[in-house]
Amino acid sequence: MKKVTDFSRYISDFISRYLPNQRRASPNTIAAYRDTFVLLIEFIETTRSIKVEKLMLEHITKKTIIHFLSWLEKERKCSNSTQNARLAAIHAFYKFLQYEDLAHLYPCQKILSIHFKSTKQPAVNYLTIEGIKLLLKQPNIHTKKGRRDLALLSLMYDTGARVQELIDLSPSMLHLGSPATIKIIGKGNKARLVPMLEAQTIHLKQYMRESGLDNPAFNTYPLFYNHRKEKFTRAGINYLVKKYMNMARKENSLLIPNNMSCHSLRHSKAMHLLQAGVNLIYIRDILGHVSVQTTEIYARADSKQKRQALEAAYVNLHPDEEPLWENNENLVSWLKKF
């Protein structure tokens, strides 16, 4: 009988028990952490010729992880953000391990001391109100597919939902009474209730009625699905948004810049709420941010609000009357009077 290694035992426990049960991690997070360790195993097999069935915790040191991150950068051309995501998964495992087995406390803390790389804060790309209106005019509402796409785009903007959050929606998560709300399951399986505007619910009710999704028997079906009656994929949502962005850009390239994406709709909602005077705390709750510090990027990015603040604080430093020194022959003597 082959010996079970300590690495295989702990990593299996981490992925199959700790993450889903104790951390309540989402399937996407678990998949991302799993992929990190698949890459780490591949790296160790390739560079150190240690097969996974013989891999022990003692083989994975701080030096190993640093070399792994360097390998990601040089061989796989990963950005600093991607490397940081991989390191975050590794940190999560070693935080788990140090409490599971105190004998590994010192090696764990050495790996946990590896710092994340600095990354540039990406620009907040968002559409103006006019840009959103132009985008929502693109679906052909004379077709069933077009009405579905309008409901999808308007819901994505109105709720500020992430792509995966939109994909995971089902009719049971909607309350279309007054006031209308939607339950969104965000990162870490955390649920939040987001209010919806009446104009949004009109599109949604029509779409659901036409698709039979207003029937309680279909409460657990995907709210949005493709032509195969399957839940949309991320690629499918991205394709739809890109398609309508391109159509709108042909009408007015100034309102729809080239660097727009699905996430731009989420950014747009946040910026429009901020410009309307909504408190950052409420915007944080609507978007599902853990900390208001994350939401503050919108306040920093809002050039219109910055301009208005500067105008409000402006003091006219130019007096109406002619300055005294204009006609004063002896400026030095004039200044000495102060």
C-alpha cells in the first residue's frame, strides 16, 4: 500500500472541507484556489522532478514559493495581479495549516511573510447617463431575444451586479412587488438585497412572463439562459455586452469609448449613484463591497464632483479696484507699511 503524503492529506482537507464548510467560499473561489495548487504541483514536478504522489510539505519552502511566483511571471507571463491572486490562495492554505498542525507553524509563517507585489490601480471606466441610454437602445425589442437582452443589460446596470452574480440569479431571488428588490449572492456566498427601479421591473416582468419564468414551478431555473436553455457562461455575457457596445459605438463613439467591458456597467451605476449624492455607505452595500475603502475609488475618480467641489471652495483673489502697487513709485516703501 502506497504511503499517503502529508501534503495530499492537508490540501484535500483544505479544498474539500475547510473552504466550502468553514470559509463558506464560493465555487469560483474554490476553483481558483484549486487551480493555483495545480500550477504549483506542475512547477515542482517540472523544476524539481518531484511527483505529486511523493510531494511532502517539507518540499515546499519559502524559497520554493518565491521561485514559483517568478516562474509564473517569466514562463507564463502572468501580471502582478495574477501573481498576487495565486499568492493569496497559497497564504490561505498556510493560514489553515498553521492551526491544523502546530508542528508546521514556523514554515507556515515564513511562507506567510512573502509580500504581495504592488499593482497599479486600474482606471474606473464608466459610461455617462447618455451612454447608458444609448446602450439600452441597441437591443431589438421587436424580437424575443432582443427583449431578453434588454432585460439582462438593464438589470446588470440597475443592480450593479457582477457577471457571475448575474449568471447565478434565479426567479426565486426576485421580489417584484412594491418595493421591488433582488437578492444577489456575491463573493464568499454573501447575500445582499438590492432595490430595483420601477422602469427596470417593467422589462423584467415582461421578459419573465414571455419566458414562462413567472411560474413558481420554474423558481430555481436560471433567470437568464442561452438558446440551448442553459445558464449563461461568462463568455456568453461578455459576448452580448461587447456586441451591443460595438453597435452603440457606431452611433456615437464619444459616448461609448473603446475600453468598456461588462464591469463598466457596474462602475457606471456606482458613479451615477455618487453623482446623485448617494452616500458611499449605501453604494458599498448595493455593490457588495466588504469595505467602504473599496467603494472610495469612485469618489476619487469622479472628476465632475472634484470640479464642483473646487468651484464651491473658490475664492476670488482678484479685487475689483486697481491694486495699490500699480501706481506706487516706491514699492519697497509701500510694503514696509505692513
